[in-house]
Amino acid sequence: MGFRCGIVGLPNVGKSTLFNALTETQAAQAANYPFCTIEPNVGQVAVPDPRLDKLAGIAKSAKIIPTQLAFVDIAGLVRGASKGEGLGNQFLGNIREVDAIVHVLRCFENDDIQHVENRIDPIADAEVVETELLLSDLESLERRVPNLVKRGQQGDKESKIAAAVLGQALELLRDGKPARLTQPKDEEEARLFAQAQLITAKPVLYVCNVNEEDAANGNEQSQRVFDKAKAENANAVVVSAAIESELVAMDMDERLMFLSEMGLQETGLARVIRAGYDLLHLLTFFTVGPKEARAWTVEKGSKAPQAAGAIHSDFERGFIRAETIAYDDYVALGGEAGARDAGKLRQEGKEYEVKDGDVLHFKFNV
């Protein structure tokens, strides 16, 4: 199961620098001119989770395999993208394919780095991108909704349902609001709304890119972004892409010393990754044994067979039961044997909803 976060923003806000640091590669060429990223670059990033190391230590696992997210570095957008300006059509096509949007906003001054609109204003930058995404969705729904209404009036039940929920989204867009504020009334409306693949329906994380001296506490510009995020019921984090680029070249001891000197408890990238994980409403479960300790990703609300399917489709198809130990119990009781002896190893069936941190062992028969 792949989960993809698309990194977007105006040109020269630090998208490619952030992407390079995230993936610890130079796959995206960071350069001081617009459109240096033309094709989207994709990097798989391990999700930091100290629980995995703890479990591996208890089980004496030979290998540790974290769960991962995919980050996609998408070409910079400019005003008029919804009408094909700059790399607009390509941008909109690429962003439609991701599950969530990581919106990088420039919250730093630097005369050596050109801004595409010759000003530093992260709120205005955000509005440029958001307006183009709104216009793209608006154009799409203004074509589709009348056709759905017509087919619904002719007796097509699914079209009638789709017309209702997408009509609600269309009204929001006409009011300048994102489609993610749409409220489907039941599962069928939710399914048809998701099928529409509206860009502004995707969850958004704002990343405030600041100078090194503001990495610990942010600045006035980043505070404006946090206020905006709060008003939208969205999330925001502060990162210094410059610091993250320096950290890539350091070993672990050097990183810890450098972070301490900067007044930081952890890397900004760790915050971005975790926030992206939360943005997609994901949880982690573990499989643990002497060969490997491994973290797996499923959406919150997933049942045990779906979690089994994240490992292999055969596990889901032939699911019998899941032997389940809560993380805290596994740690407190020294592993599987201790949990079993204490009666903390549970047998769960097909209706069990997986909890974050569960240590699972699946029984199946194909």
C-alpha cells in the first residue's frame, strides 16, 4: 500500500532542498531559478518510530525495517497555472495523483535567492497556489455537475447521488473554499466524492521554511502561517531546509550535537514525516521476531484482514485470526512469551479494528 505526499509551492521556496534532505539524495536538482524541477521526483522516506527499535531489542531481531512514506517533489506553480501558465498543466496532473499536499512556504529573507513575485509573504504565496487549485477544481465541476444532474433526472441513481455531493463541493468552490470542507452524508456519497479526485479535497500540511536562527521557535511569518492553519483546521510545522541539508552529511553523533547547539530536540524532517503520516490518517502496527522487526502502515479504522493484506494479499484472502499484543504490554512483559503467560496475547477475528502500536501475528490458510 503506497501513500504519497506531494511537495508543492511557488518556485524557489525550498521545495527541492527539502525533498533532497528528506530522501537524503540529490535526486532533485536544487537550483536558484524557477522550474529547476521539471519532472516529479519520488523518494521513499522511513517514518521515525522509536517503538520499532525497542521491540527489535526485546526480540533480538536481526533486521529492523521501518514503514515508509513516499514524497513527490512537484514542479513549481505560478499564477495562471489553472490556465496552463508555466508548467501548470503538468503541475495539476502530478498533484492530482498524490494523497496529501505538503505546501512549502518561504518564511525567510535572502536577497541572493530570487522570489518569483519579488516579495516575501507566505500567506500571499499560499493564496496563489490555493487559487489555482480552486480554479482547476471549479472548472472541472462546472463541466461535470450539470451532466450528472441531467443523468440523475433520467433515472441514474448513482449520478443523482454524485450530483448532490459534488454540487455541494461546487458551491464551496464558488465561495472560494476548498472542496475538503464538503460533508458527504453517507458512505456512498463519500465514495463518489473520493472518486472525483478533486485537488482541493486533499489534506494539506503547511511547511514554514525559515532561516537557521529561526528553526527552534519560528518567526513572525511562520506564526502567520500557523494562524492560517488553525483557522482552516489544518496543520503546520517549522523547518529550516538549510539546516536539514547540512544534517544529511553528518553522522548520528554529529547530528545530535548540531541539533542541541541549535536548540532543537529533533530534525525538522522528523516532524514533517510524522505530520504527513498523521495527515493521511495512518497508523502503525508491528510484526516482530528473531529474523526481523518490521513496521507496517494502514489507514485508521482498518480491520485485521486489511492489516494482513498490507503484508501480502494471501494473508487477507485466507485470514483466520490475528494474535495481538498491545505495544505497552509487549514491552512491559518482555516480549511475546511474557505477554502470553500474562494473558495479554489476544486472539482477534475479522471484525477487530487494528490499534496503533499493535504487535500482530496473522494466522491464515490459502
